[in-house]
Amino acid sequence: MQKGKTFIISGPSGVGKSTVLKALLEKRPDLYFSVSATTRDPRPGEVDGVHYHFMDVDAFRQRIAEDAFLEYAEYVGNFYGTPKRYVDEAMNAGRDVILDIEIQGALQVCGKRPETVRIFISPPSWSELERRLTERGTDSPEKIQKRLLRAKVEFQTAHTYDYFVINDTVEDAVEELDAIMTAEHCKPAERMEIISGR
Ligand code: ADP
Ligand code: 5GP
């Protein structure tokens, strides 16, 4: 059986990554969303084990010591990390995996696994990003400013990604992500069994 591929989606907080991924998972039910560990507090509606594995700093450090993370990083005062085991299990079962991670983590994964496909997701404008962060209503004005500052740094790395998707409408962004995944599976390297069998 062919192994699944890993896709990274990075982009500023509030751009709509979770929203777009939820819709993408409905379109591609076999896609495995990697549930990260984090030390930040759950937002209203977030469920432990579904949106994140919420834990305190000691538990997070314990997992670092056990080498349980494919990557981890600090982001605006909290730790976030990708549990290695579930990603590998899904890929070995032939499922594509999607990681919603920020830029430092993306760099770590690509250092270890250069075949990973990286997608940057952008808002249509800065004012729209600020509007979405404010409208979400989950962060204090101070946190929103920190996230917007961080977004400027993130944008400077966007050109290093394999793809750049603009989340203007959710439907269009999902369509582009879906197309990228399909195209990545049409590469000759993915189809060597057929090529060598002819
Ligand atoms: P992220 O996961 O990137 O931090 P969210 O998915 O939480 O972002 O989205 C932030 C806010 O923007 C939410 O209130 C969401 O409903 C809204 N949103 C997401 N995508 C769009 C879009 N294409 N148009 C308008 N609002 C959007
Ligand atoms: P939020 O607090 O808004 O859910 O996420 C903040 C940032 O952390 C986002 O850019 C998100 O992509 C990133 N993030 C979420 N999980 C991980 C992870 O496991 N590793 C890394 N490096 N970043 C993550």
C-alpha cells in the first residue's frame, strides 16, 4: 500500500485555517487532521482530543523529553507540538495527513521530512485579518496585537512555501486546497508502480 502524504498549512492566526480545514475534511473524509498538543487554554467550544490535546507545561516538557513530538514551537507565550506517533500511523495506513502548524514547526518538519508539502494561507487583506481576529472574540485586544505582529513575521516566509492560498471565501480556499492535494498525487513519483509495470 502506498504511504499517505503530509501537508502543512501555515498562516496568520485568524486567517481561517480551522474554518477552512473543517470544510476540507468534509470534502476529504479520509484526510487525517493531526491534533496538536498545546499549553494554551481551550477556547469556548474547543474539545480536548478533537481540536487540541490540552496540557500544562510540565506534561508538555515530559513529552519533549520522551521525543514524542515530530516538531514543537513556542507561539505567543504558549507551546504547541505535533505528536509523532499518530501522524506516522495515519501515513502508514495510506492516509494523507494535514498539520496546522506555524512557521518554526513547518521548518522543523521539512528539515526532517523534505517531501512534506507546505501551503501558506493568507487573508485577502490586513484589515480583513484584524476584523476576523476581533470578530472571533477569543483573544484580548493585547493578544490580537501580538498575533498581528507575529503575522508580519510569518508573511516574510510565505515565499518559501510550495503553495499560496488566499482565504477570501471559504469555498474558494477549500477548492484550491483540494486541487493541490489531488495534483500532488498526480506526480510520477507517486505512480511508479504503474510506470514500472508497463
Ligand atoms: P485560524 O484557525 O486561522 O486562527 P479561524 O478558523 O478560527 O482562524 O477563523 C477566524 C475567524 O474568521 C472566525 O470567526 C471565522 O468564522 C472567520 N472566517 C474564517 N474564514 C473566513 C472567510 N473566508 N470569510 C470570512 N470570515 C472567515
Ligand atoms: P491557535 O492558538 O490560534 O489555535 O494557534 C496558534 C498558532 O499555533 C497557529 O499558527 C497554529 O497553526 C499553530 N499551531 C497549532 N498547532 C501547532 C503545532 O503542533 N506545532 C506548531 N509549531 N504550531 C502549531
